[in-house]
Amino acid sequence: MVTFEEFRAMGLALPRAVERLTWETQVTLRVGERIFAMGAEDDGAVSVKASREEQAELVAEDPEVFSPAPYTGRFGWVRVELGRVDPDELRDLLAEAWRRTAPRRLVRESDAAGRG
């Protein structure tokens, strides 16, 4: 189980990640202007950027935890139930979402520093 605050802290721990309130209710986690994860504090679930292949694997593996995200699921985003997800798995998903979103130069710098 992961709280929304833990989700937020995991995402903001990534290099140059920032938080922005969007659409009046959604906390978006970004690197630069690009979103890699989002959610609302009272929703109980968050959406994380993934590939379509990764999304399919996660949903097949545990459909009670993972499902295609509303609106963005067609692009591979996955909805994650915070009350059911393993914290380490969510941390890994966020790191991979960050890597998909961050500029390549930043990913290389982060890898060289052992952070990403």
C-alpha cells in the first residue's frame, strides 16, 4: 500500500522532477514541461506513463492493481491502485516513466551519477 503523499515523494525524488496542479484537481509530476505521472489526492489511484507493451504486461499480471488509465490509456499510460500496489514496484514504474519523459541528456547525466 502506498499513500498519495508517498507517491508524490517518490516522483519528486527523481532528478529535476516538479509538481504542478493541472485541471484544478490533478497533481502532475513533470520533468521540464512533460508529464510522467499524475493523480488526485482523494482518488486512490494514479496514472503513470508506460509503453503499451508494459501496460499490457502489468494489466495481465495483476488486474486488481493495474488497468489502462482513463483518457491516456490508449498511449500506454497505466492506472495504479495505490491501496494495492507494492511500494518498490511503484518506485520502479515512476523511475521508468521519468526515463521515458526526461531529455536524453538528463537521463545520461543521471545514469552517470547513479541516480535515475
